[in-house]
Amino acid sequence: MKKGLLLAIMAFAFASCHRGGNDTWESMKTAGRYMNRGIDSLFGKDYDSQLLTSEKEFSGPNEGDYIPLRDADLSSQFQTGDTSIAQAQGASGRYITPPARLQGIFKTIHFTTDDHVIRSREDLMVVSRIANFLKKNPKMNVTIEGHCDERASAAYNLALGTRRANHVRVLLIKQGIDFHRIYTISYGKERPAAMGHSGEDWHQNRRVEFKIAEKR
């Protein structure tokens, strides 16, 4: 039965070659995804799924980390294209906290709970000022550090910190900064700015910070 399904998928993929170039490629990708699942199923990997309409219906090993997405979040995520621009291969030079004279430019940006998108005009202006500074100082590189509060698992927070840093990175690239000058890193919840457990402490820890270095 399973072998028959795989053969049917392969036949579907080759039949698609009679279509146009784009249609053929999309059909091949779809067939490939189903073929991978078919192969996995032969080795006992389960892909059972169901449509969830609320958080209460969710069950699984990471149940405590489930965060329902809003439509606005999905729209913003696809618009920023976090995965469409290559990450710089490493931070060169010694990155330091911006000196006092630059603190007004490289301000820390804070986020709401489980969010990675900048929503306030003030924070967008911070990104614009950083972009203008980098344009005027072409030998300067920047590291964007993503941080989270203490709630949820370490793995979830590392991923969320990455999304926060990448979101700011993409905004800088859209303002004309070469991505080779921007390095991102996530510390998750491992480097809190505030050590307490109140809502204000969590707010201070949900942040993006900046470090700078001059190219050698």
C-alpha cells in the first residue's frame, strides 16, 4: 500500500513536466514533500495532524510553549523575509557596548510578550537613526543581540530572540545597510537585564541590544 503511494507520487511528479516551468517546479516540490513523508512513514514516523481552532485543542510535547499567532504577526513575518537574506558568516573585530556619546542612537528596543515585531514609531525611529549612523560610518559594523524574559523553555526563547534580532536586521537592510555589516545572535533568557520576576522586570528583559565594532 505504502509503496504504491510512493509510485503514484512519482508518476504525478513526472507527469507535471508537461506543464510550464513554474508549474513544474511547484509540482516537483509538492511531490518531494509528500515523498519524504511517505518514506518516513515506512520507518514508523507519524505525521497525523488535525486542524486546531483554539489553544485548548493543542496537545503535544511542547504544549507549554504553544503561542497562538495573530494575523498581523504572520503578515509582518512574511514581509520582513527573515530567511530570505543570508546571515553574515561571523562577527569580525571586537564588539563593544556603544560609548556614552552614541547611547542616544543605539537605544535598546523592547518587545511585548511573545512578539518579535517592532510596532511603535519611537522604536522604528531608533532603527532609522542606527541606519543613518552606519551609512555615515562605513567602517562600523553592528551586532544585534536578541533577549527574552524568563518564561517558557530555553529552546523557545532562543528561537524568539533570534526572530527579534533578525527582524531588526532586516529593517536595517531595507534601509540600505549591507548585510555583511550586520551580525545577529540570540541569548534567549540567559542574559537578563533585570533579575526580578515582576512584569516590569520581564519587560526590561524582552529586548534587542546593539554592540559595535570598527572594521580592521
